[in-house]
Amino acid sequence: MDLNQRKLKKSEWNSIEVPVSDEELSVLNMIKSGYHNVNIKVNKGNSIFTFLKINYNENSFIKIEEFLFNKYLKSTVDTIESKIIKIQKANDFENKYKKISLSGITRLNSADKIRLENCSTIEENKAFEFILLKYVEKVLYYCHSKNAKELAYNYYTLLKLSKASIAYLNKYVVQICHYVIESIEMFVKKESIIENAVNIIETNKNLLKYSDMKLYDHQKKIFSVCKQVEPKLVLYIAPTGTGKTLTPIGLSEDSRIIFVCAARHVGLALARSAISIGKKVAFAFGCASADDIRLHYFAAKEFTKNRKSGGIGKVDNSIGDKVEIMICDIKSYLPAMYYMLAFNHKSDIIMYWDEPTITMDYEEHEFHQIIKNNWKENKIPNVVLSSATLPQMNEISDVIEDYKGKQFIIDDDDNDDDNDDEEEHYIEPLIENIVSHDCKKSIPIVNSSGYVVLPHYLDEDYDKIKKIASHCESHKTLMRYFDLDEVVKFITFINENNYIQPKFKINRQFDSIQDIDMISIKEYYIKLLKNVMSGTWGAICIHMKSNRKRKLVENDSVDTKGNRVFKKMNSVDTSRQIPTHSVTTSTSNVGIYVSTKDAFSLTDGPTIYICENVRKIATFCVQQANIPSAMMTNIMNKIEYNNKINEKIKEVEDNLEFKQEQMDKTNDSKSKGIDSKSKSKNKKVNREMNNDEGKSDIAKLTNELNSLRSMIKSAVLNDMFIPNSTNHIEKWAREMNTERSFTANIEEHIVGDIMSINGIEDSWKVLLMMGIGVFVSHPSIAYTEIMKTLADEQKLFMIIASSDYIYGTNYQFCHAYLGKDLNLTQEKIIQAMGRVGRNNIQQTYTLRFRDNSQILKLFTDDTEKPEVVNMNKLLISTEEPEPEPASQHDNNLDI
């Protein structure tokens, strides 16, 4: 995480101009529209009507709907109806089914008839009606065959898909779905749905594929709160990866936003998204005053035009009327605030502080005085503190009381332009606590021995388990890290063995199947933990631990050098040998050989390894790769050669930059009219001659630079040393399941770019060839930008990062290692865990802890949180009283 409070570099300006993907753009548009309609639902699925691209006409819609039903759906519906009637007769349904009866001939006007008759075919998997009818057929089939497991799967899928917001869905199909759902529910056991929840809910691809895109509950709440006119302090707590950072885009529809972020990467990511959707953005990074603020072109009101391109040339950054979102770092908040106040009324501005607990885990930090001063001098009455790990409301009571005591005065000058006498009045501020625990996926915690960790595995003392359960109940964001498979095993065992009172049984806790989802199952799990019958916990522990299976499959078919491990089949025939599966690895070392024998377990996407000693882990990865010495010598010789060339390139680049600056100054002078008629002709000729000489020098330096760059030698690493490549798998994981193993995709020109960078360690260049990047504070911005691009495009196999990058990496990771050398607070552990599973796809995720004590810290109350202490200390407007000097009498005491 880059906490350096400096101005933006050219590469950073360029990065915000890269458009987001179409999928991301649709999310941004939904958030933007969602501010005005918090119940917005967007679904890309097509009904037959929309698939055929028929224009909606209220007068003809009913007739067209009947026509489409008769043409495309009637034959399937007739078959379904006959099955419904059979089941109805066999079970004597009270609610009798009434067959759909339509005239076979639908009269259309000539234009509609010609258009529809030309649509002779339709792909069944493209229209939602066919998908619904397919599940209706399956539900009826498995109900008739009494296959409880398959019935539960298909019924639940049909139930959820029937709620999808598909435009112009055929009403006759909807009618059949509703009847089947209502009538068949009596045959579907809630226990069966919960027992098979992993397949039915978590990994059900159609539920994710056809689900509505809508706002998270926390976004709905904050949009509603911020529409109120009163001054407000919003404590905004929601899990990582649920859109908190994009919320300002919606809020900017009605207010001006000052987005404060210590991690510049987060601010730049917001800027890129905002610019992609056409928002007007300004930047205050490393500002000593408002003069240092810079506007994006969209926000520019006055500017000069580029004479060649006709586009925007030089922007007047002092005019910020159009700015909708100001993005600033901690240091620049006050200049940004006064800049925005110059163009907007204070009640129309929201100070949105992203991750305010950054640096709060330190007893002393250079940011602390800046933060204290920002809070004290703040003039904006509307404040949002946003973080997944923001202390709870009762923990920061001092901060809340200080905010209430600020006496924000709201004047009415903007309500009556003709009234010279501005009325001022005090409005009682609102304190809003928005806490969300949206949980659409499971990201299991795995201990150093490779086993999934859940609260019921943490202690054999039931009193301690109840305390852990209470902690989880008050910190429901932890439910995201409950492995659903282990949760349902626990629930099923407890219910089947009657270790709870009847009122806690599944049928009593879930009113209907509609109430069952991932969140409700995990909440039910916590409730069971707190209500197990007295004297049964010992039996529960023994059963659960004896049936516990390792999450990380150990690869014991090879040793750490890549040699296959064999055992003899018998004492007679010594010629036949098979790989042994005896335990050859310490249980605490399961999954640690990330560049060799354990790489296969890193699936679906990139991995992040968070540790303090980055160089130690980087060295370990290179050493374990066992690259032959001759190959390594060859690579290092090329790197050393390139380093010398890079030094010469740096000299030429510096000279070229100097010459270019001189040329620019000359051109600027010319454009300002220094070559006016009043000047002598000789001076003009001399200036033009100097200008020509400058161009000649630049051309020579450019040619020299290109020549030096062409001398850079490319280094290529054999595939055998690139984790999860074909040859690597053949050597290290031939016996393992590698179907979803993830590998890097580092193009040759990227390797060349890295070889051309000065100021980074040689070993990092070798790691890059293996698909492993390093994120650690160092002076090479070029290396960091390349790593960011590769991470954003998911081309790296792994990133090794220091704990400083916990807040600053918003990339999509599928796995994370938390190193043994980390010493993190509870909040920082949760932030580290939040790096995984940030996308909308349900893949295989893991959080792999190298130190099990960190897991226990996660599930227990911490009474001395440094973040809480520092927030209550720094976010206080009044000065701390100085200690009274000791009296003369006290000085004479003999202590």
C-alpha cells in the first residue's frame, strides 16, 4: 500500500483513463440509477419477447404474448400439464390445477404478423421461459420418482429463478411455475436443502447466472440516509468486496463528495470507475494548498485548446464548479475541503473517509497529527466513516459525542437569494450506524495443518464456545469465512442426534424454503452453537473431530526436490513399485511449497502471500524451484548485462528530458508572443536556429535511446519452473487433481519491460519469469505499475506482499497466505482476509494461516483494540489538557 502523500505521476494519470469492462460498467450504471431507486433490479436474461427484439406496444402486447405461447411453448406446457394432473390425482391436492386454455388462432395486425412469422426459430437456452419450464419438468419428475435430493435441488432452483426480474416474461409460464412451487413444497424437506446446501445454494451456477443485479442492503440504507437534510455522521460497516468504495458514485448524484483515502490505489480505482461513467473528478494528492489541486478534463470549465488536436490543452484548475467527486489523500484533505467549499454549500458536501483505521493500529504514526488536525478543522457537516472493520458504535462513543458537540450551523442563504439577512439555525445531527453482513460466498479459513477452521473446532470447553458464538453474533461479517460444507455437517449432526431442544430444530427455525439461504443457514449455525443441550458438547467434539477431513490435499507423491517417492508392493516382487502415500511432510508444512509440489492446490485465480519479511519468502520460492545452476547463472548474467545497459539508458533519458524541457520553454515563450514585431529579426533568427539545434539533439538522443533499448537481452525460463504450467505439473503434481490449477500468463514483452527497470532486486526479475510478483515499498514506480497491471488482469500466479498492502490491493485473489511473522490486530487480520473473493464468481477460495494463534485471535473479543484507542484519541476536536505541574510540596515527597 502506497501511503506516500505525493502528487500523481504520469503513469497514474494514464491508468485512470483506461475504461472499465462492460460488466463493470453495467454495475456502475446500476449504482448510479440505484441512488434514485434503491429497489432497482437489473437482469440481463431474455424472455422470448425481448430475445426476438419485439417493440413493446400496450395495445398489441396481450395478443403477441398469446401468439408466442402458442408458437413456442404450448407443446411443452401440454406435456407438463398432463404430469401435473397425474401427481394431483395421486396426492389429492386441495388446490386443483386449471389447464391453460387459449384459442389456437391469435389475430394480429399485418405488421406484427409479418414480423413474428419471420422469427421461425429461437434458441431454447437463450429464452428464460424455456429454462423455467425445464426446471418445472425436473421438479415434477423427481417428485414422482421420490428422489428427495434431486427434488430439493431443482425445486430450490426453480423457486429462486421464478423471482428473477425478466422483462415481459410470458404470464402463462409464470402461472405454471407458481402453481408447481406452491403445490410441490409439501414434498420438499427443508433438512434436505440445508444438508445439500453446498450444491443447491453455493455452487449452483444458474442461481448466479440468472440472479438480479441490485444494490446491497448497506447501499440502500446509506443512499436513503444521505437524502436527509440534517447533518449526519454515518458509521458504514460492510464486508470487503461488497461495493463500499463505489458507493460515492451513487451519492454524487445529489451531493458533492470529498473521498478521503490513505491508500492512493483505492482512490485511483474509484477515479477510473467514476471517469468511465462520465463523472467529473478532481484530485488533491500531496497538496500544500488548493493551488496543487488538479482537475480531470471532464471537470474542466475553462481551458485552452490544443492547436494541433483541437482537444483540451491547458486546464484552469482554479475553477471547480463542475467537480462532483474530489479524491484526496490524508495530507490534502483541508486544501480539498476549502476548495470544494469555494464552489458549494457545506450542507451539499459529504466527506467520505475510506478506511479511517489505516495507521490506527500503530501507537505512534506520522499521520496521527494530520488526522487529528483534519477532524478538528473539518467544516463539512456530513461525514461517512467507511470500513469493514470500523469499531462498533459503543466503542467510539467519544468520537460520536465530539461530533454531536461540533454545533454545525446550517444557514439558509441558498434557499432565498433575495434575502440579504442569512438565517442560521442549529440542527440536531443524525448518527447512523449501518452494519451489513452480506454473505453470498464462503471463503474458508484453513489452519497450518490444512484443516478448515470453524468455531466448533476451537475449544472443548463449551463455555468458551458460547463466548466465541456470541462474538460471531456481534461480528457477523465473520460468517463470510464459515465454510458452508462444514457448517451443514454440524447442523445435520446436531439435528439428527437431538442435541438441541425441539424449538431449535430446522422445521421450527425456518418458516418456509424461501427463507433458506447462505446467510440464514450460517445464522442458524451460530444459534445452535449457543443452545446445545447441557452435557452433550463432549460427544459433539469427538464426532466432529474424528470425522474431520483435510481441506488441503497433501501431495506426498514427490519430495521437496521433485523426486518421486516409491514403496515396494511386496518382498517377492521388487521390480514393481507404486507411489507411496505415507506422510512425509510435517503437518505444519502442508501447502507451503507454493512454487513446486503444492502449487496445484492454488486454483481458479491468483494468490496473495502476506508477510512482513517479503525477501525471505521470495528467496524461498526461488530456492524451492530448484532451477539448475547453469540456467540460473545464464539468467543472472543476462540480468547483470541488462543492468549496465539500464544505467546508460537512464543517463540518456535524463539528458533527453532536459532537452525536451528546454524545447518546451522555448515553445511556451513563442506562444506568449515574445517573438512579436517589436523584437528584432536577428533575435528571432537566433531563436529559430537554437530551436533547430535542440530538435537535432533530441533526435540524436532518441536514436541513441532506441539503440540502447534494442540491446536489452530477453531471458526465458523453462516451463518446468513456472508453477502449474504443463511441464511443471508433469514433474510435481502428476498424481494430483490439477483440472482447475491456475498458472501465470506473462508475455515476453512484459519480461523485457521488467528487465529494463532499474532499482529492483535481481531475484524479483527471476520471480516474475515464474509468474510471481513482489509488492513492497521501493522507489521503482515503473515496477509497481507493471505489477498492478498484471494483478488487475489476473496474469500473475502469485503476489508476495508486505502487510502494508492489506488495504491497498483491490485485486481479485482466490487464495491468501498469512505468514507466521505477521503481528496483526484483529481488524487488520479481517482486512487481510478481505483480499480474497472480491469478484462475483463463486470459485474455490481459501485463507491459509501459517500461525494458528492468529485464527483464535479472530474469534475472541479484544478489549484493548489500538484502533479504538486511537480513534477516541485523535477524532476529538478539543485539545488534550496538559498535565498540571507538580506542587512544591509534591516535589519534596520521598517516593
